[in-house]
Amino acid sequence: MPVQKPADHPTIPAPRIGVLLLNLGTPDGTDYWSVRRYLSEFLSDPRVIETNPLIWQPILQGVILTVRPSKSGANYARIWDKEMNESPLRVITRRQAQKLQARLGQDVLVDFGMRYGNPSTKSRIEAMQKAGCQKILIAPLYPQYSQTTTGTANDKAFDALKTLRWQPAIRTLPAYFETPEYVAALAKSIADGVAALPFVPDVVLTSYHGTPTSYRDAGDPYHCQCLKTTRLVREVLGWSEDRLRVTFQSRFGPTEWLQPYTVSVLEELAREKKKVAVLAPAFSVDCIETLEEIAITGHEQFVEAGGGHDDYAYIPCLNDSEGGMNMLESIIRNELKGWI
């Protein structure tokens, strides 16, 4: 016979498994104050900026957040999804969650959150716990591990758990930079992307988001994992190191970052009159660093340095493509073994 609960027993939802996809974040709009709030949260993260806060915060809250929000807002406006009135990162991450939900079925609750901005990681973990999720897979959508991405995304999730009286059991998705599923999906996206171009690129750049070299020297494995991702993809495609190269983008501040810098390599290739295609394997979803920095500004820099206007192309991230979703479903199912 079923156990009879006392009449005054609190209502408890049926136990469920949860999967929470986590991405970096986005401002809610392109206006000055929306972008300022987002940048303030992002650039105040000690995982991202390791400078002593007593030194860094006056610089950030003074000079940087006076000037940078307007410039960043203008860049966001160039790629903003006007139909949804959201950034592409939020639009596409939501689609990934919806498609993964359909693939995993109703026994698993799939949601998404952001490390910075909305929907917040804390709000989604609280909602999943209230919906009965007693076990949650925290899945940062970063193929390569860095303390500035996966590390801080997990930190935010763990901070949210501190506030819950009844904590769900937690697993975290490991870096998947060398999994056969990811390497195969990335290689196919490159091959298909190149085949669809109106020209044959002499060089294809895998442009990874950069980090300061001091982070690598202190033990962050990101640099090595980026190099390995491209090496494994190169082996699948049968391409040489000269055909599929590694560069690093998005340098910020005066310190030395991982090299070679994407912009410097693009200018060099432009002067050599090479045809170029670029992709960004560190991102699971197209965002301002891919759609604006690489697809738009990278093209402008290439042409200004002497490259042909029609000799440059950007190959999109895996996003919610069929290949991307097959890969994501596979690595998520592997981590849910024993739970479902």
C-alpha cells in the first residue's frame, strides 16, 4: 500500500532529472545602461579579471564603464535579433534547450541560464528545484575548459546551491574538446562550410577566444585544449597545419594574451592576397565575439589590410544545427548515465 502522508505535509513534486545549459551571458538591450550593467557584472568577476579589486574597480567603474558601454552597445546593435529583441546568443541557446528537451523527453527537464545577465543561473536552478529536479546536470557550453568560462559558470551554480534548503544532487559537464562526437561535428561543419563558399580558402583559421598568457602559465589548461581540438579536427579532415591554423581573438587590456592574434594573422594573410575562412570553435553559439568581431569587423580589417572583399568568409558555430544537436545530445546522455 502507498505510504500515507499527513494531511499537513508540504506538497512535494514528483522527482525529476534536470539539465541546465549554461552560457556566458548577454545584456538585455543595446542601450547604455543595459550594456553597462552587463559589463559591470562580467568585468567584476575575479575569475575573468584577476587584478586586485582595490586597483581594478576604480578603473572599471570610472573610465571603462563610462566609455565602453556605448561602443559595445553599438556593436551589439549590428547583430541584434530585432524580431526577438534579444541577442543571438540568448535566442540560439534557448533553441538549443528546446530541441534538447524534445530529444530527451519529458522525464528530463531541460532549461538554460547565463553566467552574467538573464535568465540568471540562480533563477533557473531555483525553478528546476521547485519543479522537482532532485538531480541536475550543470552543463556549461564551452568545449574547452577555462577558469574564465566553465570555472566561473560552475561557481555561479554552486553559489546558487548555497541558498537552497533542499539541494539537488549535482553533476557538471566536463570539457568536451576531444570527444569523438564534438571533433566529428566540428570537422563536418568546417568541411560543409568550406564546400558552400563561392571560393576555395587558402587558409582556414580556428579563432579561439583569448586569455592572458599569465592564466596559462598559472595552470589554466585552455590553451592546450584549443590546440588539441584543432589538431584532432585537422587529422579528421586530412589538412595540413598551414591549411587549418590556430589564432586567438578578443584581446582586452595592455597585458600579453595568447598568440598569434587573429587580427594580426588576418592582416598578414590579406597582404599575401590569400583567401580566408574563419570559425570560432570555443563558442557553442554565435554571439557578439563571432558575429560582430569576426564576421563583420574581421572582414573589414581584412579588406583594409589589402585583402579581397569576396575572399573572406565566416563559418558559423554549431549552434542548434542538426549536427550540433546530435553532438550535444550524445555528450549530455553520456553524463546522465545512471540517472536515466
